[in-house]
Amino acid sequence: MRDANEALIVIDVQNDFCPGGALAVADGDAVVPLINDILADFSVCVFTQDWHPAGHSSFASSHAGKAPFETTEMPYGTQVLWPDHCVQGTNGGAFHPGLVTDPAHMILRKGFRPQIDSYSAFFENDQTTATGLEGYLRSRGVEKITLVGLATDFCVAFSAIDGAKLGYDVTVLEQACRAIDLDNSLANARADMLAAGVKLET
Ligand code: VGL
Ligand code: ZN
């Protein structure tokens, strides 16, 4: 059992990020048994769920003439446009059916504001709107976080880097993560995580 000041944060293990889903990550479902195994070691467990309203501004379908994986400029910076995914209440937005979710203490939903995407579990993509996770972890005395889930190069990496900036001791368990890997995004995300002081563990 890990110390009481350590939390496991399971990022976005949802049907749309698994094979057959709308934004499928290659081999995404391979993380499920690994996560189920390590859950019991942690006394603080948080799961996140990407949770967009229909017509979300991160969807290419909301931008005339744009195709998925192109980018657009938002007031908060450059945004990759995605296929419609993780729409609130749909099967694609549900957790993978094999994921053991009963031990979750908190399920944090993000990306629900129509005009802002949210990769990180701590801050939306404007890098200022807080999700509330920091307050939850602080009030439970958490100082060290371990991140697993999908996708390594987007939601896991953004969460890890924000966690390190907030002063947490952050580890990403890479074998329990899978990447989208768009235009070298995995190598870039690994370099950015290392530069932020995140530990990458296999
Ligand atoms: C994610 C792209 C769009 C993720 C979420 O969970 O990594 N990626 N929405
Ligand atoms: Zn999303």
C-alpha cells in the first residue's frame, strides 16, 4: 500500500479513446488491466472523464471547412480540432466497461464548457480556469501523484506538467498509458514532461 499522501489519477479511460471509439488511441484498452491491478495500492483514487457538450468548440464539426486533426486559433491559443468524442451521456463518453471504477473516490469531469477545451485535470486550456482538482488533493493531504490513462501526449502530459507546476511530486507510469501521437506529439510531450520535472516510469 502506498503512503496516504499519494494519489492515483486515472485519466480518461473512456470508450471513445479505445479501439472502435471516435478518437481511438492505438491499443488504448491495453491500459485497463494494469490500472485495475494498481488501483488497490492507493488510498486516494481520482478518475477523470472527458465530458463535452454536443457541438463543443474542440470538435472539427463545429468549424466550417475544418477537418479533424487540423488546428484553429482560439482566444486562449492554438487548438487541435478533434472528431466529435466523449459527448456527455453517450456510450463513447462512458468509462471502458472493463475498468474497475467502484474504488474511485472522485470522478472529475472536464471539457464541459462549450468554448474551452480541457486537456489537463487541473486547468482548462486557457491555463487559468481551475477544475477544482488541486483543492481536492490539497484538502486530502496529497503531495505525490501517479498518472495513468489516455492519452499520454495530451491529457496525461498536460495534467502531469500542471501537477509539477503546482508543486506535486509527479510520476507518469508509461506502460499504463497510450498516446495519440500526432505530428511527433508523443516525443514532444515526453520532453516537456521531463523538463517540468515529471518522472517517467516504465
Ligand atoms: C484527449 C484529445 C481530446 C485526451 C481529450 O484525453 O487525451 N485528447 N480530448
Ligand atoms: Zn476531448
